[in-house]
Amino acid sequence: MRRFRVTFAAFLALLLAMSTVGAVVAQGQGQGNSARSVAEPATITSVEAEVSNPGAGNFDEEFTYYVVRFEEIDHVHWTYREPSRLGGNNHSVAWEGLSDAFWFGVSAPDINGIQHEIEHKGQVSMYYETEDGDVYSIIAQFNGKGELLSVNGVKFDG
């Protein structure tokens, strides 16, 4: 009987440990998308397709990117999500400032100051958090070939 008690106690301890680890893993996976449930869509003022200019000095090639303009947001933090291209990782930056535009389809300048094309493959989300804790979102949907389909649910006809 004693052996049964030890085995049963070990089983309970293992079960408790597994459920704790599972809860921690699940919490980490859902952490990045918590902004989605509380975010208000940013008010989009325009969406324009632009073509990079290799002669401008900060582009090496010509490609199309999209400039999404929105009502100015005074934020203290932003988070970028693109699960289909980058996996489940979030790119979060504590950065205070005003934003009123985001360029989709173009990278930030590399170490040499050159910007490159990004071919988005699905949904791309930007979340801007204000000092008051308000969260605003820009959700762009791409067709898998880098072409923009919609922003915040409004079809792009560009």
C-alpha cells in the first residue's frame, strides 16, 4: 500500500508540474496578441501605393510599397506582428512620439542606410499604446505576393 501511495503522490506531482508548465507556455504564446482584444482601429486618412526610387540614395531597387496615413497617435509603445512571415514573435518598442503613417512593404534602413522590399504574406498588425493605456490598431491584409488587399477592413483599390 505504501508503494501505491508514493506512486500516486509522484503522479499527482507530475500532473501538477505539467499543468503549470502548460499554463506558462500558453501564456507566452498568447501574450503578443493581447492588444488585439482591446485595440480600437486607428482612423485611416489615406492609403497610397508608392514606388521606390533607386536614384534617391536610400533604395537600391524599384518596388511598390504602401503608405498608410492615419489620425495622429501620441504613443509610448508600439508592437508589430506578422505571424505568417515572422512566426509568433512580436517586435515591441517602447518609443514615445507621434505617429501618423506607416510604410508597409519596405524595411527600415539596413546598416548601410538602404531600404529593401518586404513581401508580406498575410495579416500584418501594428498596435500603438498611449500613455493612458489606450491601444490603436492598423491591421493590413496582404495576398501572399506582397500586394495589399485591405487596411482595417477597408478594401484597397490602388
